[in-house]
Amino acid sequence: MTVATSGKTRNNAGKERERRVAAWFRETWPDADRSVRTGYSVADRVSQDQGDLIGLPFLVQVKGHLRGSVQFTPGKELHDILVATLAQTRAARLPFGFVIEQRIGVADVGGWYAWMSVDQLLWLTRHQYSTDYDASHAGPLVRLSVNSIIGWLKARFDVEVGIPVAGPADLAQMTSG
């Protein structure tokens, strides 16, 4: 397998992971979908990546890693990925963001890992966290199953009341101009 083929295979696997996570969240947030936009730069401005999913009131980065590897992507440790996720959360003007790690051998997204800082967990569970955090420092990290945080996400983002979230048209409008 060539380097180009290997990268293309990883890219396709990442897209499939994102689709699976979007489908899982769609049970609660019907507009959840995989984002096809990525960060880019042009001569006069830079657009930051705003997460792997759209249609949610929070940001999600979906990651996997090679079997037996301690790194998610070559040269990136979990802490660095969470710091980047926090920066993306701010860029997307969302109050909360976290990383989902696909667990090897676990088909159900609910059984995958959700990674966040202790401060974020406190905000999610007890409303004692300010969104004015320093995106360059994630702090100590915690790992929970995605199933274990869905109730907190629903409560925090008041699913029953149906707080509107940004969909594809809203994102296009927010990023234009």
C-alpha cells in the first residue's frame, strides 16, 4: 500500500466514522449530519475548522487511531486534539465541544469514548463552568462512554424545549461575509 493509498483509506474511514456518529446523534437531534467543510485559508482571511458534525448545539470531533497506536493521528496526542477542539468550539461560537474516539471492536457509537476536560465535565453536569476558557490549555482529561454523557447533553441543551441549532443554511449564512 502506497502512502497516498494509505492516506485515502484513512480519510474514507474517518468519513465513515463521522457518518456513524451523526446517525447516532440524529436520534436526538434530527438535523445532525456530517460536516463537509474544513478549515481553509485564503489571502485575506483564515476559516477555522468548525468540527466534524453540524446540526448540533455543541461541537464534536470524531477520531480513530490505528490498532495498537497511542496516537490518534500521526504526531498528534489526545491533549493536542482536545486543545484544537476547544479552539474550533470557540470559532463555531458554540458553548461546548468534545472528542469522540472510536473504540476498536465496538460497533455501537454509544460505547465509544467521549474525551473532555474536567472543567468541561463540571460545566456539562453542574453548570459551574464558564465558556470563557483558555483554548490553549485543556487541563486534566476525563474519558467517559458516549452513552454516559447523552443524558447530560440532553439536559444541558434542553432537548425537550427544542433549542434551535445551526443547520447547513445557517452555517453558510454565518460564514459568509
